[in-house]
Amino acid sequence: MVKTYNSHFLIAFMKNRYIIYIFIIVTIIVFTGLYMIEIPSPSAIITEKYTLNLK
């Protein structure tokens, strides 16, 4: 069986398409996972008591 340039091109193109499909599926899974997980905002509540000396 002799491979022609066209069939070689299609095999390389299909491999590229599968890599792109896998990349898209992984990014969708990562973004949905990050959306589902509740990440708290990096903030701290500071409470201080002040005394005012009024004249």
C-alpha cells in the first residue's frame, strides 16, 4: 500500500483536530470546575474600637 501526500495530510490534519478537541474539552472542564468551587474573596474584616474624648 502506497501512501500518497493527500492521505498523509489527512492523517496529520486529523491528529491536529483531535488535539484541538481535547484542548477545548479540557478547558471547558477546568472552567466549569472553577465555577462550581466556591473560592472566598481574599478579604479580612477589621474591627477597631475608638474612644472619642469630647470637651
